[in-house]
Amino acid sequence: MQPLSCNLHGEEPLIGEFILYSFFSSTSLPDIFLSKRRHVRSIRAAIVLQSAVRSFAARQEFLQTREKAIVLQSHWRRSQDRNAFLEFREKVILLQSLWRGKQAREYYRREKAAITIQACMRGWHQRCAFLAEKRAALVIQSALRAKEARDFLASVKAAVILQSALRAHNERQHYLHTRKQVVVIQSAWRALQDRIALRRLQATVAIQAASRMHSQQKAFLEMKEATITLQAAWRGAVDR
């Protein structure tokens, strides 16, 4: 016969059940109690083992689920941080390009203004120098002409005093002829001086034009290089 069953809470069987079982069974009553206690203990051990196994399995499942959730959260946060960083970097690059463009335009305006001021100052200095040289040349020419005139008048006076009245007519002719030659010489001298001054002026103008052209070409090349650099930076920023 099978031993008597008991409930899951470990309650002891009734006395009547054991008496009836001992009456119809050949097993003694102490053996029945001992077998019943062993059966109850095995059931209790099985229940404890099952609860421990279920608790371990639930804990492992919880840990795996939590680890997966942590991994998903980390990936999501990393994606959000990367998107925010890329957007911030694009904004920073755009601001940098705008600021650099503004700085380049201001630098170009300052350079243009400085070049204009320098050109005006150089033109003013050159005009002042030219006028000073012209005034000095006029003073020298006036002094030379005055000296020549005084010398000539002195020679004429000496000739008039020394020469006799008979030679007055000849001296007069000679004087007129000499004055004509002097006028021709003075005209030639003045023309030569004017040609020299004109050549100097033309050389000065040519030098100024060449200098201005060189400065303008240099400024244009620098502006072109700056524009190409800015366009390349802008295109690079747009491509990125």
C-alpha cells in the first residue's frame, strides 16, 4: 500500500487515519509515522528547491533584461549626443565662416582705405616736391638771367663809354644783333629746360603709374587669394 498523503502545509494526518491504516496494513505504527515525516520533509525540500530555482531564473532574466535595457539606453543616448554634437558643430562651423567672412571684408575695406590714403599722401608729397623743385628752378633761372642781364649791361656800358661816337651806330647794330642772339640762346635754353622738366615730369608720372599699377595688382591678387580661400572654406562647410 501507498503511504498516507498530507497537505502542502505539513499538517499531521488525523489519528483515525493512522489507526485504520495500521489495522489494515502489516506495517507498524512507528514506521508509518517515520515514513510520513520523511515524505513531508521531501515535499518541503522540493518546494524550497523549486522556489530557489524559480528565484534564480527570475533574477537571471531580470539581470539580462536590465543589461539589455542599459545597452539600449546607452546606444540611444550616444545617438542623441552624436546628433546634438553634429548639429552644434555645423552651427559652429557656420558661425566661424560668417565671422571669418566679416573679418575678411573688414580687412579688405581697411586695406583699400589704407591704400587710398597712401596714394593720396604720396601724390600730395610728390606734388609738393615738384612745386618746390619748380620754384627753386624758377628762382635759379631768375638769378641767372638777372646776372646775365647785369653782366651784359655792364659790358654794353663799358663798350658805349670806351667806344667813340663814330662807332655808336655799329655798336647799336652789334647790340641789337647780340640781343637777338641772346634772345635765341635764352629761348633755346628755356626750351631745353622745359624739355628736361617735361621729361622729368613724364618719368615721374610713369614711375607713379607703374608703382600704382604694381600696388593695385598686388592688392587684387591678395584679394583674389582671400576670396578663393573663403570660397573653398564655404564650399567645404557646405559639403560637410
